[in-house]
Amino acid sequence: MLKSQQMIYYVISVCLIMILTITFMYQPDSRKARTANANIRGGAPIGGKEPGQGENLEAMQFLQKLNYQTSGFIEAKELVIPAVFDDTYKKYNEIQKKAGFDLTAYRGRRAMLYTYSITNYANNMSEVYANLLFFDETIIGGDIEDADGNIKPLM
């Protein structure tokens, strides 16, 4: 009888350890998440990947034309624009259209998303980002995003 009780405790202990391990493995990052739009932007960060010289020059000139000042490049993500737009992506493409872009021609294609810090946004918010979407070294879309994940058209 004692051995069967020990075996039950052992099995319960192993199960608890597995549950705790899985729980901690899938904890969201505790940093202020700029991932509110993850279902739109999807991709994974690419460590150390910066825009190419042509892309960076185009990004800087584009942001300058919009009268945005930037403290520089922050992050790069490679992503695939979905072949079929769900409701979220349809709404995101509406934001793109307000800024003169349209992502429908790029469905199913790989693109690069480069994020830049904006230092002179109109409302003087502390953290504002310009996300620029590139395909073949050409800007095909993007948005302005605040630290809470709210997005607006690039204008």
C-alpha cells in the first residue's frame, strides 16, 4: 500500500513540474509590448538585421518628406503578407489606403518591416514608431504606432 501511495505522489509531482515548466515557457514578455498588432505584422525579429543602404536611405527620405524626425532604426521583421486577408488585415489595408498604399498586390509575398523611432510626433508622445513595409527595396506600406499599439496611417 505504501509503495502505491508513493507512486501516486511521484506521478502527481511529475505532472505538476511539467505544468509549471510549460506555464513558464509560454509566459508573455514582460516588456511593454509593441505586439498589439502581431496578428497584422506577424513576423519574427531578425537579430542584427538592419535595412540595406538603399532601404535605409529611402526610409529616411520618406520620413523626412512626412516631416518626421527619427532617432534611428530599431527593429527588422521578415513577414509574409497573407494570401487571403482576414477582417483584421482588411482593416489594416484600409489604413494603408488612407496613406496611398494598397497591400492587395502583395498578397502571399514576403516583405520586410523596418521600425524607426519618431522623435517629433504631433502629440509629443514619449514612444512613437514608424513601421515601414518594404518589398524589393521599395516602400509598399507602413504606419505610425504609439507605445500602446494604436496605429495610424503614414501621413
